[in-house]
Amino acid sequence: MKNSDIPAIEGGTPVRDTVLPYATQWIRNEEIQAVVEVLKSGWLTSGPKIPEFESALAEVAGAKHAVAVNSGTASLAVSAAAIGLGPDDEAVVPSLTFAATAFAVLYTGANLVLADISEDTYNIDPAEIERKITPKTKAVLPVHYAGNPCDMDAVTRIAREHDLSIIEDAAHAIGASWKGTPIGAIGDLTCHSFHAIKNVTCGEGGAVTTDSDELRKRLTSLRYFGLSADTWQRARTDRPWLYHIEELGFKCNMMDIQAALGIVQLKRIDEFKKRRAEIVDTYNKAFAAEEAIITPTVTDGAESALHLYVIRLRPETLRADRDQALRALHAENIRANIHYLPLHLHPYFQRAFDFKRGDFPVTERVADNIITIPLFPKMTDADTRSVIDALTRIIDYYRA
Ligand SMILES: *Cc1c(COP(=O)(O)O)cnc(C)c1O
């Protein structure tokens, strides 16, 4: 075996000498200028940049309205509150997601009902939603995992039949579409994240998109103390000192600093998407004939936002498990990751709800063997090549 074939973790030379993250933002001069302009404007928090960002986002998401907040987590929390979820209700969430999807349900006092995923798409299994429905079920929160849309025909049909609200977790899915319709207003409320590693970033940020005038009004009030008008709007009236608290709200409004950054990023969404597609294509071709790797699929009828590239190892083909493969990739200076350790395997969810290993067999089979490899628009062809080379040498070395 040549030294170049030996993984770094086994004593070989790393494939690359600089560290490659699994995701990172791409900020250029235009973003920097836009933020500096806000800093110089004299109005830093929610101001004129918010409606501008909201219209740009509504357009991309194919929705009538967008309501900006300060994180994806907040977008889910205000959505759960806006549909009136409460202690007598249940909501269905896939176990393979980030904590925020489930926390949104729990903050309202509602009961969290987890569901298994489909083995091909890694999205919530529609049949599982149906199995989990009880007379108390009020909402379902499908997650468009890795940017790949859920079967929204199936989800919508089930929701209609059982009178459920749909809150889509589209934190990965800005720019994705289902049968030609953008992800943004298929469910009642669609939640977006603009965290630094998401496809479009505000540094931190989030938003809810919807076609409903009534829900838009609720969300706007809930994001700022349950007030009928925020400070910027009041500053434009003849009695700017007057406000009325109409309900128990949150404090999760977005700043103009964030919105200014987001406005520029949204303009670049097609460019970002094109570059993601090129990298995904290179990966798909490189791994197509590799029996140790299952490459990601896109749901029939969907266009993915290609947020994450998640490979699944076939453990029977290797002498190393997923964690060893991850350690080996880190030794090659490639910061691969896991999305996610399923919710039902986290200490908090096990303690609070009695979940245990074995509860969601498909989720576990998938989650035990997945690795998220680097995918972001700023990656060069050489970066992409280094990921392929590293994975190939690791798999060849540990092949059973
Ligand atoms: C990132 C993310 C969130 C939360 O978004 P933040 O902006 O980080 O609060 C929610 N759900 C999923 C699936 C995410 O990936």
C-alpha cells in the first residue's frame, strides 16, 4: 500500500493541510456595504429594512406574506403560538430533526409526538403521521430534511382529513419546490432559518411565510410583545408614545442589520443554488458506483434546495463504523458532521418523555450510519476533490 493510500488517522499524510468546514457563509463586499449603511443610518433594530427583506423573501418563497424574526427557532415558536397550540393539544414531529422543531411544540405546553421517517427520503413518513393522530392532534411539523421537500400532497391530504395545521420546518429548504410550487406557502405556515450556515444568511435570523392575512397579523403581534404596532411603525404616527399590549407575546424581532445582510444574500440565491448543484453532481458521480455509500435521493416531484449532502454508509461493507469514518475524515482535515442524533436518543427527550432506542427503527437505521460531508457555494473544485479523495481512501482502507 502506497503512503498516499493510507488514511491520515492510520499514519498517512492528510489529503489536505487546511481545515474544510461542512458549511460556511459566503459574504462579499455588497453584503458588507449593506450592513455598514445600516450602522451609519442611525436605526439599527427593526426599521425600514424589515419590510424590504420580507417582500424579497415572500417573492422567493412564493408566499403572500413573510414575517421576519431573529432566528429559525423563533419562527417555529411564534408559529406554534399563532395557530393556538396549547396544553390540551398534540403535534407530530419527525425524530430526525434539530431540537428547535420539537421545542416549538413544547414551549406552548402541547404534547410532543415523535414520528419515524421514510427510508428513502429521510423525511417524515406520511403513514407514520396517520398512525400518530389522536383526537388531540392539532398540528404536524414536517421538516424538509437536507433541503429535500416532503411529499406535500400526502401531508396536505392527511392534514385536511384530520383538520390539522401544517407548520413546515423549511430551515434547510429556501429555494426548494414541490411539483413546481416553491416551498413557502403550501402548509399554513412555513418557517425559515437564516443562521450563518444555512443556504441564505442574516448571521442569525428567521422568518415565517404564509398566504394567510390573519396568521400574518398574529405573527407580527407575537414577535414583538403582543403589541399592535412596533416602535418603527409607532414612530410614524401622531402619538408614537402610545402602545397597547394585546396578548402574551415574544421578543424576537429581527434587526435592520440582519435584514440588510439578508436582502443581498436573497439576491444571490440562484447563484448559490447553481454552485450547490455543481458540487452535488460531482459527488453523485464520484460515489455512484461505490457500494459502501448510499447517496442522497430527491423526493419524486420535488426540487431540493441541496442544503446538506448526507451520505449513508452500508455498515456490512466496512470494518469501521460511522464514528470511525468521521474521526478519519477529521484527521484528513475535513470537518464532516452528523444531521442528526435523533431527538428520541437525546438525554432530555429520554428523561422527559420516556423515549428509548428502538422506538423509531427506520430513523435509527439511517441516523446510525449518516455523515454530512462539506457542501457550500464557496467550496472550490479542489475542495470538492479533496473530500472525494479522502472518503475514497478511508473506504478502501476499511473495506470488509
Ligand atoms: C437551523 C435549524 C433550525 C433553527 O434555526 P436557527 O436559525 O438556528 O434558530 C430549525 N430546524 C432545523 C431543521 C434547522 O436546521
